[in-house]
Amino acid sequence: MITDPLFYALAIPAVALMGLAKGGFAGVGAVSMPLLAMAISPVKAAAILLPILIVQDAVSVWAFRRDWDRRVLAVMLPGAAVGIVLGYLLAAEVSASAVLATLGGISILFAVQRLWASRGGRVAAPANSPAPVGVLFGIIAGFTSQIAHAGGPPFQMWVLPKSLPPASLIGTTSIFFAVVNWIKVPAYAALGQFTRENMLTAAALLPLAVASTFAGVWLVRRIAAERFYQLIYLLMIVVGVQLIWKALSGG
């Protein structure tokens, strides 16, 4: 198990934010990967977080197992599988610095998109856009999910204009990312990241992830989240810039 105090100084807030995201603060968990990548390699960070995400997905899928849109999943999941393969090839074939820079860039783009959307900006496919467009967004979602566990924005850009009923939207999102996370398992296994150290570290962090998920469910009904979101996304931009700087300076 990882014993570096710096890792846990970053991992504890990272996993807590990931739990809050699953509990209702959608999007804030995207900062988890960039935070962990400040202490360890981004591929290793993603491998540690993946089992935690899978456990959290199981809860979400069970809760919304009756509400989901078959067409959205049929269109986007094949594309997501292609995107995951592309993300795997990037991690396997290029240097760690290139992966770090890619993660930093994804983090900045994610945060800027979220901040812009919170101010009324919108980039989305038309509600009646054809299936090939959905496949393309699926590829982008799979790629960003493989590299940064941050496939939410491209998924939402194609799905939100369709105005699915709330329960169906949540259920479809839950099932999509549950399947995506399982598809990522062979990729991380091929990268040699399911080591004893990584899995023991994930197990140690799992109780915090579960507790913070329930905390998110409780808090989301009791606090005004707008300022909280803004702070998280600004933090994400700062961390993304630092990751790119770290990559350019050789780590």
C-alpha cells in the first residue's frame, strides 16, 4: 500500500470529492484525478480510483435500474469503447509527461466548460442529431474517461438536448459510466496497473468514498452549491495548469 504522506494529503480530498459527486454534486469528482496526479503518475492514479468508481456505480445502477434510455446507450457505448482503446494506446505508447500534459489539458477544458455553462453558455448537439454524432461524442467521452475519469461533458453534450425525464437521464448516465468503467478494466490490466500496492490503496480509500457519497446525498439538499462548484472548477484550472507545467518541465 502507498505510504507517502503527500499522496494521502491529496488522495483524501480527491476521494471525498469523488464521493460527493456520486452523492449529487455532479462534476466535482473530475478534480480527483488531477489532484492525485500531483503525487503519482496519472495512469497509476486512474487505476487506484477505478475500483472505487465501480463500487459506487453499482449503487447508482441498482437505484435507477428501471429508468434508462436504450437508444442512447446503443449509440454511445460502441463509440466509448473505441475512445477507451484510443486512451489506452496513448498511455501505452507515449511518455508519462505526454499523458500528464493531456490530463492537464482535459482538466482545464472540463473546468472552463463547466464555468461557462454555469453562466448560461452552451455547446450541445441538436436534439435530433443523427446517431453518428452520438457515436463521435461517445468516442470523446470514452477517451476522456480513460485518461481522466472525466467523460461527463461530452456525454451530456449529446444527451441533455434530448430532454429525457430526470430519472431516465440519471439512470442512463449511471449505466453508461458503469459499463464504461468495466470496459476500462482490461485496459488498465494491460498497462500493468492492478498491482497489489494499487489495489490495497484503493481498498483503504473505499470507506471514505462510500461515506462521502452518503454525505453528498445529505448535503446536496441543504446547501447552496453554486459557490462550491465555482471554487472546485477554479481549483481544477489551477491544478491543470500545474500538471502541464510539470509535464513540460520533465516532472
